[in-house]
Amino acid sequence: MLIDYADKELTQRYQLMAQTIIPRPIAWIVTQNKQGIINIAPFSYFMGLSSEPATMIVSIGHKSDGSEKDTLKNIKESGRCTICMVDEAHLNQMHFSSKELGEEESEATAFDIKTKEVVKGFPPMVQGVPSAFFCEFYQEIELKDSKTIPLVVEIKEQFIDDGILSDKEKITLDYEPVARVGKSYALLGKKIIPPTIK
Ligand SMILES: Cc1cc2nc3c(=O)[nH]c(=O)nc-3n(C[C@H](O)[C@H](O)[C@H](O)COP(=O)(O)O)c2cc1C
């Protein structure tokens, strides 16, 4: 079967890409608007981009009425976001937080998601997540003729829960993130160590 993307609707393309490009990491993004309302939402068009500068990219679409998603608006206005990594314990709350709410409503309140201030000047992180990145808005990428906005954010600080540090001196991490696979979720499972390349 060969699929011509020119014949496919946006949702069909999404279905195909989401089932094939797997697993996708999930950025559980915390932002704040001018009134200080905490917004939390998950995004899986998300990836590490470079270590110098330490950057990640996240693509954000629009709400059903065509307005900007709160996360996009807040990052552009405040220049800051906190990106949490999701473990199994937070899966349901993360999933619920994808519900489209008005900008005056906080997912933290609506879904009883506890947050914790860790780095001054940045949005709080979700309490209990294994790791979180405190980021500044770096650059917007233009996708010609698209309503999807890819944003590059720069990591300024990273929180790592002591419980996932298998070697504190070398800062070796060991944790099981939840990944997006199609419309479901998965844990990564079996690790494979490759042979040394000579
Ligand atoms: C696991 C998961 C991944 C998602 N990934 C994205 C994404 O990459 N881009 C996007 O625009 N929306 C994505 N969504 C939908 C947003 O989470 C949803 O539109 C949310 O309401 C946005 O909230 P906000 O308006 O508070 O920013 C995803 C939803 C789920 C459950």
C-alpha cells in the first residue's frame, strides 16, 4: 500500500503519523497567564532538538474555535514554560488535562493536579513527576500555510527526582516514562544494549 498524503485529510494524516512514528515522548507543559492562572496540557509533537543550545521543540495547534491554545499563548506572552516528564502514576491526570478548557479555568483545579514551585520566575512543576525542565521561549518556526506552530524552547534548569538517580555522582537516570503510541500510551519495557562499534 502506498499512501499519497496529498489525498488525505488532516485527521487521517494525524492517525497515520501517530501510529507509525512511535513511541512519542510526552511534554506535560505547565504555563501561567498574566493573571497567574496555572495551565497544564500534554503535547506529543515534542522532541529534544540540540544540546548546544539545550533546546526542545513542541508543535502546538489551535483550539476548536480557531483561537490559540492556552499553552501557546502563555509561552509567547510570558516567555516561560515548565515541561514535566510523565510516569505511570500521573498518566490519568495527564490525559484528563488535555481537555479543552477556557483560558480562565485551570487544569490544576479542574483535575486536582498538585503543583510545586521549584525555580523562581518559572511556572511550577507538577508535584511528584520524575523530571521537569524549566524553559525559556527561544524561537518560533514558521510552517508555511499551517495553523500548527512549532516552538523551540531552551532548557535553563532541570529538576530530577532523587528516586530516579541510580548514580548520583555521574547523574545517571533510570525511570520509566509514559510514551504516546497512536491514541494509546505505553511504557518502554525491554532495554537493549548494543555491541561496541570499533
Ligand atoms: C497525549 C497527548 C498528546 C497531545 N499532543 C498534542 C500536540 O503535540 N500538539 C497539540 O496541539 N495538541 C496536542 N494534544 C492536545 C492538547 O493537549 C489539547 O488541545 C489541550 O486542550 C491544549 O490545552 P491548552 O489550551 O490548555 O494549551 C495532545 C493531547 C494528548 C492527550
